[in-house]
Amino acid sequence: MDFIDELRLLATRISTTRDMVSTEEATKNSMIMPMIKLLGYDPFNPLEVTPELIADVGTKKGEKVDYAVLRDGKPIMLFECKKSGADLHINHAGQLFRYFHVTEARFGVLTNGLVYKFFTDLEQPNKMDEKPFFEFNILEFRERDVAELKKFAKSKFDLDIILATANELKYTRAIQARLSEWVTQPSEDFVRLVSSDLLGSRRFTPAIRDQFTALTKRAFEQLIGARINERLKGAMTAETVSIASVASLPAAVSVTNAQESATNVAPVTEIAGLINTSPEELEAFHSMRAILRDVVPSKRLFMRDAQSYCAILLDDNNRKPVARLRFNNTQRLRLGLFGINKEEEVVDLSCVDDIFNHADRLKTTLAFLLSAGDAVAK
């Protein structure tokens, strides 16, 4: 059974039994321990999960964090649990703050069995941030949320990969939340900002404010509708793309020259106002950098977004495609893979994290591009 299917089963069970769970202990047993187990950690094995971990902090003795998930005998995640439906305000995470400071764990989780808030130390080393970089709601999640949660699974856990995207994820989601508020209820300051150039010398009276608040909401709706339509058009546009065949060329002939002879290479183009790089595309880009960092420095990999696909390029050269992200159809994530002397092969992804299943293929493509470049240099 796939990870997402197991999550759905747990969500179904929790939704039908949540009204029967009224204490913190019951929440731990029926909601939180199953989630920890779903992530691949055995809650009954003290080498993997330690309940009520004790780590004295200063003058405070005997305090306990509810669960510590261990790796190689050291804590990597700390869980502080509240009863089902309880408020998860940061003021209720005092013990989590203290234990984060005195253990080697880089992630703290505050949960009531329904919502899981993940924290780390992005603002100041070894001090847990006051705002989570990721939240997961077991009763209301999307595929991209599952992809983020899956990174914490035992089989996928990679500290560097999670931290590489945590900062971007935190602020991207915060900006999205603010923009979402402005879409439905533009603040007066925002309306003043967008209308300032339009009003000229006219005063921003209450009547003007009401008029431009309505206009701003309408403009947002129309802009979002237009973007959706463009994405749908891009998803339905048939494309034939390939990298140049080099089988019949001498070894010293460059990939650049070979590709110039191809007739069906689709260049990456950008059309102002129609390009919208999504969080999934950014996450995929950082995942590829993590996969390929032992082949080339990360700074040599670039992302160039286009209307119908997002290209991952070596040295920002569209004649050196490593892969293509075909994520513009939000209901279907697809990855374009390149091979020597082959057209682009498009594969489906159940989530962004599935890119790691194609790590060997990506490394092979990159190695070919690098070796071809070396041949030219000689």
C-alpha cells in the first residue's frame, strides 16, 4: 500500500473516532503513535522511539518530552502532544523549546493528533523558531503536503534535503497565506498601494477606498482565472521534444553543434505575465540539486521556467537539459527525462518526492553532458 493510501486510511479512522478521544493519552495512543508508525518508526522499539524522554534543562529537572524519534541512538525529531483538537499556539510548546535546545534534534513537532506543526532552527542556530515551516492536517491534505511529510519518513529522512527546502517552504507558505487574505479581503494599506498611481492627486477618501477595494478583489479574481486558463491551455498543447542524436557523430563533436542540427528541439521561452513558478517546481529543483550535488556543484544547475514546462539546465544552457518538470497540470505531475540518442521520456510522479526514484537516470544524463563538454574542451 502506498504512503498516501495509508494516510487516507488513518484519516478515515480518525475522522470517525475523534469524538471519542477526549484525553491526551487517548490522543497519543489512537492518533499520534499510528502516525509515527506510518512514518516507518516503531513506537514500541526504544531504539527508534523513546517515550517521555528526559533531558534536564538548567534548574528544571525531570521534565519530559512526549516522544523522541531516534536515529543511530540520537534524537532527530521531538514530539510534544496535546489532546485531540487542543489549541496548538506556540505558547503551549514550552517543553519543546527547552528540549530542542539541549538535544541534537533538528526538528520539533507540536501536535494534537489532527494537526502537526513542524519546527526547526532557521532563525537562530540551536533555538527553535516560533513559527513552523510546515503544517500537516491529517483530515485535510493535498498531494504536495504528503510529499513534504514523506521526507520525514524513516526510509526517506535526509537532514540536508529537508533543511534545504525548509526556509523557502516557510516563507513561501507565509506569503501565500498573506496573498490569500488579500484576494478575499484586501487590506486598506494594500488597496492604497495598488491604487496610488491611478488616483493621481485625488484623496483616498472612504468612498474611494470602498470603490477600489471592490475593484482590487475583482482584479484578483480575473487574474487568477486568466492564469488557470493559460495553464489549462499549456497542459493540452501537444509538444514533440528531443535532445539531438549524436550516435553518428565523432566523439569530439560538441553537444551544442549536434543540437543545432536537430529540427525538433523545443527552446525554453518565457512569456511575460504567464509564467508562474509553483512551490512544487521549486521543491523539485532543490531535490535535483540534492541528488546531483555529488556529480556537479549545485550552482551549476539552473531552473528556467516556461509556459508549458520548467527546464532544469546545466550551466543555464538550454542546449544542456538535465530534465523537464511538467507540473503545469496541477492534477498530474510529470517528469521529462533525457537519455543519450533518445527523445524525452515523460514519466508520471505520484508526488514530487518520487523524483528520487529516478536519481540514477538523472546522474547518467548529467554525466553524459559533462563528458561531452570535456570532449569539446580537448
